[in-house]
Amino acid sequence: MGEQRNIHTQGIILKKHPFGENDFSVTIYSPDLGKIQATAKGARKMTSSAAGYLETLNICNFQLYKSSVRYTIVQCQIQEKFKTIGEDLDRAMMAGMIVEIFNKSTISSEHCSELFHLLRQSLRKIGKTSQHFLTVESFKLNLLRQIGVLPDLENCASCHERWNTGHIIWLEKSGYLRCENCLYEHAVSEQNGHSRNTKNAKHIEFNIIKLINYLIRPLSEQTKTIAFNPEQKEQLQYLTRFFLEHFLDREIVSEKMMMDISG
Ligand SMILES: [Zn+2]
């Protein structure tokens, strides 16, 4: 009683796979409902335009019917299609990667609206520019920040001093950023016997921390053209990858593929 059975919502299609003989199962991310599974009945036989709308990345207006077990797509109208992404292999791969990361990271149904907007903005940006690298890194950082798992990037985790150019910054395997003094003290207190052991930590440039703090701003505010050298690119990629894997606790398959392809 009282539960809404017919639902109208907007959503982006994250995934689609055959389901039974005639149906598709579609993973939709909606700003109101979060991530849901919905069945498109008879869609595999359907020649109607609605079936053609059900492609990954498309943003659609859905009319859904909610039963006790699952959602069924009653109607679907396309709202936004990322045409320029589909026409370019590089863009398609980048978009595929961020959608996969998004799908794996959005486990709970919290912050749906913000996360939906982040994904949409990032896809729009990938569709428009050829500077994909920073867009993708910014997407990952903002995703982690909005989910609430991005560690404190402005201060040392131990002495809480705000980072400045004078600091030598270390990223520990545990995911904490510490200044050199605190890293040594922490190593001693952990009694691993090597007070000057930085083997298990990675040095991070202050400039990278500054860049990250710029990249976690809303995409619309990121208007500067940023220059970085290959080493800085590597460090930034290392950090975002580290935080993501730390969170997901497993490798991100498509990203690894990307790395292998781009060598
Ligand atoms: Zn410190």
C-alpha cells in the first residue's frame, strides 16, 4: 500500500546484457534511485526505436514499473546521446573506462544526484575536448571525494601541518600522506626496525598535491590549461589509481587494459 509502482525517472545506461531469450537486463544510474537493474522485455526482438535507445552511455527518460523483485522498462525516450564519443575510438575507450569505474564504485545509493551529475559532466567533457587525461583523473578524484573515501590531501596525516613547498611528502601503503618526519616516527612506532625505511612509501611532489586539489573542484570551475611533465603525469596517475584500488580493493580491469594498450 502506498508504494509507487509506476515511476518516471531520468537515468544513464551503465550496462546492458541479454537476459533470457528475448529480454535485456539494463543497469541504470538514476539521480533519484541510484543504481538499479531493469528488464527491457522483448527488447531483443523489438525493432522499435525504444530498443535502440537502450545503449550504454545514453541518458534517457524512463517510465518504469516496479514489482516486488525488479524494475521493468515500460517506456524509454532518449534525452542525451554522446554522439562524439561513439565516433572516436580514444574517447569511446575513456568513456568506457570511467563508466566501468563508476559502476564498480557506486555500491550504495547515497549521493545519487551528485554522482549522476559528475558522470554526465565528465562524459560531456570527454565528448568535447581532446585533453582526456585530466578529465579522467578529475573524474576519479571527484568520484572518491563524493563517495567520501578520499583521504585528507591538504595536511600531513600525523602532525596535520598544511602542505607547503618545504615538505617532503610520502604516500604510505596504508593510504596516508605523511611528512618525512612523521613517516620516520610512524615507522619507529610500528616497530618495523628500520627507522629510515621509505621502501614502503612513495614520494609525492608538492605540485601534484596542488594539482589534485585543483582537480577535485567542480569540472565547471576547471578552466585553466595545465602543463605537466611525464613524471608528474605518472605520479598523478599513480595516486588516483592507488586511492581507487585501495577503495575497490581489486584491480580495475579496463584501466589495466588501457595501460597495456597505451604502453
Ligand atoms: Zn607530519
